Amino acid sequence: MSPKAASDPKRTRPRIALPRAAWAISFATVGVFMGIGVVSPILPSLADELGGSPAQVSLLFTSYMAVMGLAMVVTGWISSRTGVRATLLIGLALIAVAAVGSSASWALGPIIGFRAGWGLGNALFVATALAAIVAAMPGRRSRAITYYEAAVGAGIATGPLVGGLLGQISWRAAFLGSALLVTLSFALLAVVLPRTPRAAEPTSLVAPFRALTHRGLFSVAAVSLLYHLGLFTVFSYAPFVLGFSPAQTGFVFSGWGVCLVFASVVAAPRLRGSVGAVPTVAAALALFATTIALIAVYTENRAVVTVCIVVSGLFVGVLNALVTEIGMHVSPVDGATAAASYSFVRFGGGACAPWLAGWLGEATAPSVPFAAAAGATALGLGALAFGRKSLPPRPRRAVSGEGDPDRATVGSPSTIRG
């Protein structure tokens, strides 16, 4: 080794391999979050074939997210009694069954019902997976969250593409494709993920609600709720405005997802280190709100709407990565409880956006849902200011380049806990 290399700590620092369990959870996360985006390109096809209005078809999003959000409050109670591995596998099994059931349905009502079951499976998986991947990488909480959000972004990015391409065949094929990937994820986790014991002290049902009494966590949850109102309005109503084929819509939202992954993995960590997490979140909220407002102004211009959708992925990627990280660090409760309470507000509250967007578009004008979504996202700045004193402005630096820079602020489990 050359003297220069020996004197450079960045060159001599060994690369840390990602544990097999973390890889398996990340892969399964991709498959699970495909379930959100796989529906967007086929919404117009479902409306045409099954005779539903945009508001009615958007209930596929609403039932999914409403049940997902409400179920978040019981995920800790369940996983602490069954163990993390069992909870993850039960969630994946429910998703696979719901996807197959959606594909076999002949009316909107049953599909909406199956999507509710899909949301329950997602809730069991999502809240548990975030805590599990953090636990699988002890001492590297920020990096674990980055990997998790990258997997989330990859799932959301590939979901519309898979849904659009398979939707060209049939909307049923889109659901079956999602079921196949989730089944594969189930098999992988069953083989790779070690058995985990039940928690010594089972989590209380009221723990997520108690966690929200923390001013900082409540503020972060409110921020996430408000920008998700904007996000799910774009996801559920923009396909009707674009008027593209399922494949074309899939490519648009896949481009959005690529931007999201880049921002989550590359841009967000750098901005967090140079500018600070909270200022970066404030800037991303303002830019995302502005982008949705542009869609409202130029709703009839396909090119502008398409570009705005794709570019907005950059801002959502930064928000997803940093808001999640702040939420996991700011509260004194364990990671699973923080994730459950935060996700309860994010998805439970955001569930109204798809239906409300469809109803507003039908009752008024196509631009109104986007204007309302832009206003809701902008309100996130007020929610951020509300908890400003309780939020960490900048991450702490690691000592000698070891460990997680934020580890000192939050207890981190050394093993996957039940």
C-alpha cells in the first residue's frame, strides 16, 4: 500500500457489506411498494371496463391507505407477540392473496375490498420492515434508513412501469404481476430471515398514540401527512388528466420514481450533511408545492404536466428520506413504535386525497384538485415550524468515522427484536 493510501482514512476504511437479512428485507420492500404504483396506470382502464367514475375508482387508493394507516397502530402490538419474522411473512401473505383476489374480481366493490386487505398486509410489513432493517444494521441507523427509502422508491418507481406494461394486456395481469413478486419475496424472507423471539415486554396498543404526544414526532407526522396529500393527489388523479395509455402513464410515473430514488439515495444524504435536515425539508416542501401548483395552472398541457410529475420525484425523494429519518430520531420511543405512529398519520390521513381529488375534479374543474394539493403541501411548512425547536437542525458527526452519526440521540437495537 502506498504511503498516500495509508495516510488517507477514506482509502483504508473497509467497506461494510450489507447483511443478508437487510438485502432480503429491501427486496421485499420493493415488491410491497410496487402495490402503490401498480394501480395508477390502470385506473382509467378500470373505470372504462367496470363502469366507475374517477372518484369511485380512486377508492382503490383510499381503502388501501385508510386500512394501512389505521392498522399501523396495532402492528407493534402484533409483532411484539408474534415476532418480526412472522409479522413480515403474514403481511406478505395477505398482500399476495389480496392481489390475486383483485385480479379475479369482476366489479369495483370486491376490488376495493381486496385493496383494503392489501393495505392491512402492507401495514404489517411496512412498520415492521423499517424497524427490522435498522436492527439488522446496528450502529448504522442513517444508512439503514437510506437503504429502506431507496427500496421504497424503487418499488414505487417500478410499480407504475410494471402496472403500465402489464396493463396493456389487461388490468388483471397488473395485479397478478404484483402477486408474483410478493410471493417471491415471501419465499426469500422465509429462507434468509432468522427466526426472532417475541419481545420480553409486549408493546401496548396505546404506545403509538403516546408517541405522538412528543412535539417533534407529531410535527414530523403532520408534515408527512400534508405532503402525502399532494403526492397521492398526483398519483391518483393525474392519470385521468394525462389521458395516456397504461404503458405511457407507467413510463411517466416510472420516471418520477427514478428521480425519487436518486434524490433519496444521493441528494438527500449530501444535503443533510451540508445544509441540515430541517432546512432541506423546508426547501423541498416549498418546491414540491410549487410544482403541484404548476400542474394546476397548466392542467390542459400534457407536456408541462408530464415534466412536473417527473421532476416532483426529486422533491418527494428528499422528503421521504429526511422526514422519515427525522421521525425515527426525534422521538425517545423505539423505532417500531415511532414508525407505527408516524405511518398512522401519514397514510391514514392521506387516504382521503385520492377520493377527494376525484370528487373535486368532477364537481368543479380538473385543475382544482391540484390547487388544493399544492395548498396542503405548503401548509407542511407551518407544521415544520411548529416542531422546529424539537427537531435536530443538523446531524451529529461520527467520531473517527465509525458508527452512526445519529446513534447518540436514539437507542438502537443490536438485534432484530420481536
